[in-house]
Amino acid sequence: MTTVAHALPNILTTQTLTNDELQHKLDQAMAQPELTTEGELRHFIGVEGLAKAQLMAIIEKANGYIVGNGQIRNSDELEGCTVMNLFFENSTRTRTTFDVAAKRLGASVISIDIAKSSTQKGESLRDTLWNLEAMTADIFVVRHSSSGAAHFMANEVTPNIAIINGGDGWHAHPTQAMLDMLTIYREAPRPFEELSVAIIGDIKHSRVARSDIAALKTLGVKDIRVIAPKTLLPKGIERYGVTVYNDIDEGVKDCDVLIGLRIQNERIGSPLLPSTNEYFKTYGITPERLALAKPDALVMHPGPMNRGVEIASSVADGDQAVILKQVNNGIAVRMAVMSLAMQGQRAMQALAHA
Ligand code: CP
């Protein structure tokens, strides 16, 4: 059972606030655990609910770590901090770039091998986290197959540790969304407000699609298109302010950015597609389809990619692809998010001890 005292134990002892002020701060913190009472990040669980200024602050801070031809500069902002990577699901890009990002900020990094941890002996997530907290972690980066796992940790289990969501179930992948936004910010020839962005593929099972749509909307993109067969579209997706296309040739016409998505086989119970060959013929991003978009359109993909299924190799490796730049930008975004969240946690702790 969540209690206010559990969420913010030290604030309850603060003598300098009136009861009304204290209650207001506690209500705010419980309603939006991602933010400090001053509206700064202290966790990063999702992009929904964050304002344009907050997303731009992440983008600009991340952009500030990138120098020259895409090199990332080091900083000492997390010196003395311990970042623990808790990946309950497989990952190549997210886990490794968080590791690199934390080291570039001067933190110690511990990647817990969940397959060899005591969760395999039946230890609950709550107990695992409390034990790791006792080892003086400052940031938990968590990937979990259950939607809401990061929120649960931030709100109920370890509120005094910055929780960064590395992807939870079908729900959200906010650092992927922010690295996608940083890539668009750096590479697209027009500002967010003037772009047409197409997200193509398995929208239904994709946490990246959900987080990208939320971030694009907040950043002012007016024309967001989702392109997929009906079986790979969630019911009611239109209510998020996107336009649905079942025909890819129609959907990519005059687009500025094409974001391809992988078929999330691990989240699909029964086959929803006749065959991968058929899917490529009908929905694959091919050179012919790319030619229907604007001549300077960007091709993006969060990875891992299935070449010849959702994207042709010649497009994935072509001049318009920024897929590996996305990976590099992921380091900068993860540095920015960890640094901002740690600042927020420190501010909350200072307030609690005031
Ligand atoms: N894009 C992404 O989340 O990739 P990984 O699963 O390899 O982390």
C-alpha cells in the first residue's frame, strides 16, 4: 500500500512549510512522481505529461554533449554516483549506451545479470530493489516486460533513487523517444512544427511508437502518420492525433521523416501476418517507397532491424539513413536524462533536510 510517508518520508518532517504548502507539494509529488515539487525531472518514466520546455531541456542538454563530428564529450556531473542497470529483458543498444553514458559522466556502473540473480530463486522485484538500494545506488535504469514496472519502482518501492525507464512492456521507451527527437532536431532540415513524420510497422505492440507519438505531439509536429496493416494497429489510435494509413505508398508521400518499426514477435501471441515476404512486399521501406517521400527525408529505425522484413538493406545503409546516428545520440540523451534526474533527486533531498 502506497503512503505519502513512504513516498516522501523526509518532507513530512520539514518545519519551514505551512500545512497547506506541505500538502500541496505532497499531492504534486504523488500525482507526478517523475517531477520534483519544482517541476524538474527526478525520474524519467515516460514523456507523457512533460511539457515542451521539459523535452527541449533534455534535447538541448544532450546536444551540448555532442561536439565536432558527433563525438561525445565527457563530464564529471555524476562523479561519486552509482548507476545500476537492471535489464529484465534483452537489450543491445539501450543497456550499452546507458553504460557508456554513465561512465562518461564519471559514475560507477554496475550491470546486474538478472539471469544469474536471486530473482531466479523467486525473490520479488520489491525485495531485489530494496537490497540493491541498501548497496547505495543512486540511479536504477530498468527494462522490464511488465508495463508500469518503472512507475511502480518510482512511486512505491525506491522513490529516493532516480528511476530511468529503459523500456517497460508495451507502454513506453522514453529515452528512445528522446534520442529519436534529438536526431530529428539535429538532422531534419525543418523545425518540428513543419515536419510530416511517418511511423511504419507494428504500432500495436511498440512502446517506441507510443513514446515517439507523445514526444512528437508535445514538440509541435502537426502531421504524424501511422502506417500499418489493421492487425498491427491498436484500436482507437486516432485519438492520439495521428492519421492512419493502411497503404504505405499513400502514407509516405511527401514525408520528412520515416521511422520503421520491427515486428515485435515476442509480444505477439499468434501469427498476425501471412508471411514476412508478404509483409515486406506490402509494408517494407524500399528505395521505391522512399522516393515517394521528400528528397531530403530521413530514415530512422530504433533497432534491432530485420532487414528484408520492415526495411530494405539498401535503405537501411543508404545516404538518407540516420540509424547509427540515433545510436550515438542515445549516449548523449542518456547522459542528459541521468544528469537531470540526479539533480532533481538531490534537490528533493536538500528540501527534505532543510
Ligand atoms: N532500440 C532498443 O531499445 O534497442 P535494444 O532493445 O537493443 O536496447
